[in-house]
Amino acid sequence: MTLRQRQPREKDAKHLEYIRSLPCCICGDDTATEAAHIRSASIENGKLHTGMAEKPSDKWAVPLCGKHHRQQHSMNEMDFWRCHGINPFFLAMTLREK
């Protein structure tokens, strides 16, 4: 069995600032948007699984209000996105291009 070497996290403070300037992608609240990192993997989008005690690169962040950010962490992440009809990988890649 081959273990995956942990890759250094890509940090981008300017991108996170941009994400926080947007309204929540679920409810549209723009009073206190947080940059929510996507932890789940998506091989077709080049997103590897994020391990325990490891934070995803900042390019995988999307805008969520505090309520929805907590909800994202309190349940299965992909179930969270499915119940809101959002593809988080596509959203993150789209916001990265701006």
C-alpha cells in the first residue's frame, strides 16, 4: 500500500477576501459571509480528499453565511450540497477564475 504524501496547502489571502465579499451561495445573506472550504474529493475536478487535521487549499473555498457554514460541517458534506442543489466544485472553480 502506498501512502499519499501530504501536500502543502495553497494559501491565497486575496482570494479568501474576495470569497468573503460575496453573498452566501445558498440564502444570499451578505452580512457576514465566511469562506467555507470544501473537504470532499472530486477526482474529475482534480480535488483530492482532505485528510484529518488538514485544511484544503484556499482555491476550494465558497461563500457561506455562518448558519450554512455550520450546517456544512454538521452533516455529510456532499449530502449538504446535494440538498441545496449546488455543485461546490464547479462553484469554487468558477469563483477562482474571477
